[in-house]
Amino acid sequence: MSPGILLFVTLENDADIFKSYGIEASFMTHKATIDAMQPALRQSDMFARVDDNVFCLLLNDMPMDHIELVSERVHTLLDAV
């Protein structure tokens, strides 16, 4: 069993969205982030919000040499959010 990968995802524009459009728009951005990640997650993976604009992705049993590929995939999935 490989140890796994832990990535943190920060929504850089979350504060701007909140200031310009309010809490509902910020919530919708968080929901869109979660929805964008769902199809790529395995049953053993975890994706959760851990702070105002920070999400954590835990990929169990994932070799460390896959981290660059995983990071690029996450970036691609969330680019449209």
C-alpha cells in the first residue's frame, strides 16, 4: 500500500466574490468547487473544506511520484470554477 497524497486547494478569489456578491455567491463557488471534483474522486478519497477558502484533498494509496499529475488534474478540473 502506498502512503498517499495530501493537497491543499486555495480559492484565491473567494474574498473578492464575497465582498462583491455576498455570502450566497461565495457559497455557490464552494459548491461548484466540490461538484467539479466529485467525478474525479475514488471512494477512498476525501475532499473537504477546511477553512474559509481552503479545501483539502486526501488521496489514499497513491504513489508520491503521481503528485505532479494529480496536481495538474486538480488544476484543470477547478480552472473553470
